[in-house]
Amino acid sequence: MIDRHLKLIAGNANLQLAKEISSELATDICDALIGTFGDGEIRVRIHETVRGADVFVLQPTCPPVNDNLMELLILIDALRRASARKVIAVVPYYGYGRQDRKDIGRVPISARLVANMIETAGADRVLTMDLHVGQIQGFFNIPVDNLRSDFIFAEYMRSVVGDMDDIVIVAPDIGAAGRARLLAERVDAPLAVLEKRRSQDGKFVKVFNVIGDVEGKRAILVDDMVASGGTLVKATEILLESGATEVSAYCTHGVFSGDAVSILEASPLKRVVVTNTIINQCALQSDKIDYVSVGGHLAKTIRQVFEDRSVSLLFPHY
């Protein structure tokens, strides 16, 4: 009988997180060349055997999304053609996740297209964190583990916030209410929700109403990602106008597109906490933005998947 082997291979999207996972698992990252040819095409060559191994490909599809997505697909294809036993795509941030439905006419469902591409490339399984909507799991015909960050944020919050008696957890819109409720339950805090509407072209956000009591409380906004920062800033302004004493934000994925970092630094937000599913160099230099690691979380999950053990028994929120 041939022993199974766990191997890790990392794309260029988040090498810092990949090294952290590698250290947690006490497993080296495979020696591979992952770069580009002179014309910009992705170039991959794996310098060690992966035949018969279970290979975990560490690659969030964060900005530049298209480059990182193509790198992920080509890595999966190379591993499949090198006779890996299983190829598991570890995609902590799933790009195109916000394009999950046809909300207006003549638009694609890109989240489904990306799922098809990952399957076609040859992935046997996907590990991800805080999908924009959980239904994206149904776009795949292979197993998908959608890990949550609420217990990670709860532990961090208890360590830095101190007395929680005047905390209120706030969802910036109705769609985020379920995610915010999970954190509110975990830290035993009340929940409020903002009623938000976005312009048809998606560029402008207007907050209409605060559902819940925020007066005299420290408000903590909870969402799956911070991109332009516009939603968080508008939400902060309405919460302060409604009597909140201060506002912070906890978001799983720190995309920080465009001038988001400078916009957030100039805003009345006290603190923005994100995980390291994505690393943004400008955000790392900001005194207002804190990173919380999910490397240990992902490493434990990888170990459970490799050993054919239950993921739901490993973490308290399943």
C-alpha cells in the first residue's frame, strides 16, 4: 500500500499567508516556477514530483483578479497532468463572488462561470472563506468548504475591546444581517441593521434607516469585505448621527480597491479590522487598519480534509 502525501503549492497572490500555513502544517511549499513569459502568459513548472499526492493549491483570487485566477487554473491543470491524486483549491478570497445573480438584464453570473472554470481545470475540492453569499457553494459540483470568520473576530474583539456592555453589532445592509447576527450571538451583543439602497449602476449608496438601538453605544459594522470603503463610511456617518459614540468595522476580506485606504483614514471610523486572506501593502502601513491571521484556521482545515476527518467537528460554528 502506498502512503498518501500532503503537498502544498502556492501561487503569487498571497505568499505571506501560504508561508504561514506551511509553517503551521510543518510542510514545505513545493518547489515550482510560477511567473510569466515575455508576452504576459502565465508560466508554471513544478520542480518536484506530485504523483499520487494530495496537493493543496493556495491562491486567493484577489486583485489583480484575472491574473490570479488564471494562475490558479493553470496550477490546477499542471498538477492534474502531473498525476496528483487529488487537487484541492484553497481560495481564501473568491473573486467575482459579488456577481452571483442577474439583478438587472443582460449581465453575466460570473461567480458561476468561475466555479465552472475551477472544476474544468481539474479541482477535486474547494476551500474558501466567507463567500459573498453561501449559495455560491451550489454553483460547484464538487465539495466546497465555506469557512466562517465570526469566531476568529469574536476572539480578537474580546482581546482588544474590553468591556462589551456598550457594544452593538451592526449589519451595513439587510444582506449582511445573517453574518452580523452570528458575531452578535458569539459575543452576546445586540444587533442593529441599516437599510441601504444602491444606485442602478452600483456606484452610489444611500442609507435610509437604522433598525435597532445604537444610541450611546460603540457600534461595530460587520461585512464580508471592504472594497471601495464607501459603504462603511456612509454607514459610519449615519450611526454617529443616530447617537453611536464610535464606530469600528470588522470585514473578512480587505480588498481596499482604488483610494479605499485613504478614504477610510479620512473617515470618522475608529478602526477597520480585516483578515489576511488578502494582503494590501497600503493597508499594512495604515494606523487605522488591523490584520487578524486566518493561517492557523486554514491549516487545521487542510489537515482535517487530508485525513478525511470532519471539518464541522473541528470548528464550533458548524
